[in-house]
Amino acid sequence: MYGDLELNLNEDAFLINLYQRFPVTIDRAQDATIWDTSGKEYIDCMGGYGVAIIGHCNKDVINAITLQINRLMVCHMSTYNDSRLEFLSKLKSIAPDNLGKIFFSNSGAESIEAALKFSRKFSQKNGVISMYGGYHGKTFGALSVTHNAKYRKSFNPLLDGVKFVPFGDISSLTDAIDESIGTVIVEPIQGESGIIMPPEDYVKAVREVCTEKNLVLIFDEIQTGLGRTGKMWAGQNWNAVPDIMCVAKGVASGVPAGVTFVKEEIANCMNVGEHSSTFAGNPIACSAGSATIDTIIKKDLPSRASDTGRYFKDKLIELKEKHPIIRDVRGMGMMLALESRFDVRDILMDGIKNGLLMLYSGRTVIRLLPPLVMKKEQVSRAVEIMDDILSEEEKRRNVQR
């Protein structure tokens, strides 16, 4: 019966309608370049929503996965495994000093769910402070600390005790703290909301307030971590270390994986069976993760992200000076945004037509999360394409220079 199916049917015929789709069918990729099924080439500034952090189809990752698949594909956390131990050792080697314990999961949202549970158990308080514009995922706990009403409104009631305060305003954070609050969760740089940068002293000040008030501080480094901002962890840009840190996206180069780093005294409050995951610490993900970390360190990708990202941002600032349609350019490392005065949908679609894949954040922000291995020549070409597209968009909208 299955042979009668038309295999060229569009995915949308089968899928629940939950994603904004781009009209491109990706066939293969290498480093920061993607090809569609017709052979057309694209510069990838999407990066699988930040997942392809060391580039697509890294040979060392492929070799590690292939070796592991031929040895062992399934190994529950109730038994031990050398590939898992190797990954744990490599994670510990790049983790902030005080985050000595690790929990494995399968995604960023799961990493957040674990962090919220660990913090509540340790603090014995259900109150959480999150930020306006904060995005932490769409499962119920993660959604409860995600600010955007469009994600939340259909699923209330969510977790009790969550307060939202303005990102970047330390006084509002301090004023919101009462006896119910045990946790503060923050992205060092807000990603989903449009690459929103904190004031220079903000992240460090949040750390100091949480220390003073004896609150558990969670950094969501799912989008900012693993070198993207020019440091291994975004918090390092402000010399701030959390009590719990959530990591996912590129940690296993596309194999589903999430990691929650936890301060030892918080980890020690948890009992056997209070949290777990069937696929946690899967040997394939662990092997991919070890090869990913090796690549980040061997190629010094944080430094490369800093250098190439500065070059990219400078080029975008030149575009802003040329095109009045651009309202703002912001970001750090290879985590950049270009904010338009108008809806960016047509710009994104024109990018696809011209061989450039970009992301959005809301209606007016183009988000750029390219692989950290992107070459400066590709950056220059991407900016040239943007330049042409923006000129055409200004003509359509009759925007005067």
C-alpha cells in the first residue's frame, strides 16, 4: 500500500500547521553553504536556527557518529557508557568552574524544564522572575517563563508565581523580589526577541542581586553559548557565572541534545527518580557532542566568531548608513540582527531567490545566526545580496535616501 503514495507530496500535506515555512527544499550542506534539491546554492545565515554552530556536515562529527552507530546506538542512563563519560569530561572542561554537575536531555526546552525543577527543589519557593521579551521554549514550564503572549494565551493557566520585569532594568528586578521568589532566569542576550543586547553592567548586576538575595540564577545560553558571542559562554562577556546554565542547539551539531549545568549544592538536593529522560545521554549524541567540542576548541571558534562577527557587523552598519529602511543593527559575535522599519517577509523571500537564507524575529527584525566557520568572503557576498534586496525594497515602498 505504501508504494502507492506520491513521494513528491509537499510535507505540509502531512504535518500539523505549526511552523512558518520557507519555500526551499534543502538537499545537502557543507560548512556555511546549503544546496537545494535543484542544485541551487545558498549562503546560510540561518544555521538551522543556530544549530549548525561548527558548520554543516563537519567531517569529525560524521566520523564520530559513524563509529558510534556501528558500536552502540542505545544506552539508557541506568547503565554506564564510555562515549557518555568522554562527553561529560569535555563538557566539564569548558564549563564555568562552579557548575560541576550535568543533566542530559534532548532539547533546549527540556534543559529549561530541568533547570526550573532543580531550582524549585533547592529553593523551596515557586516564584520565578523572568524578563519581558524572554524566550525559553514552548513546553509548559518553559512556556511559563516565556514572555510573549501569543505563545502563552491559548494554554493558560501555566505555572503559578511567575513575574516578568523589563530586560535591562536592574531596579525593576530588585523591586519584584519578595518572599515567594526563588529563581531568576535570563538570556544574557535575548535571541527570539530580536538580538536584544543588555546594558553593559546589567548581567553582572543580576548576578550580584541573586547572590545578595540568595536566589538561584539560571542563564539560558541555548542560543548564546558555545562560542557564538565571541566567548565560550555569553556570560563571560560580563564576568558573570550563573548557578544553573542551559545549553542545547549546536552542542551535538544537529543530533538532538540538551545539557543543564548545575552548581553542586543544587544538584545534591535532587533524589533518584525525581527527574529523568529515556534518551538522555544517548551515545550517538554524546559522540557527536565530543567531536563538536573538540572542533570548537581546535579551531578556536569563539575567537573566530568574534573576528568574523565584528567584520559582519561593520558591514551591516555600512548598510544602515546607506539604506534608510534599516532602523538598527545590533548583536555580538555571530549573533546579529538588522531591524527594518517595515515587515521583513519580502526581504527574506527575496533573499531565498538570490541565494541567501536568513531568519526573522517578529515582523521587523532579520536575525542572523550563521555557522561560526563562515568565511569573510561569504559575509561580503551576503551583505552584497542584502544591499541589492534592500534597494529593491526601498523602490517598492518609495523610500527616499
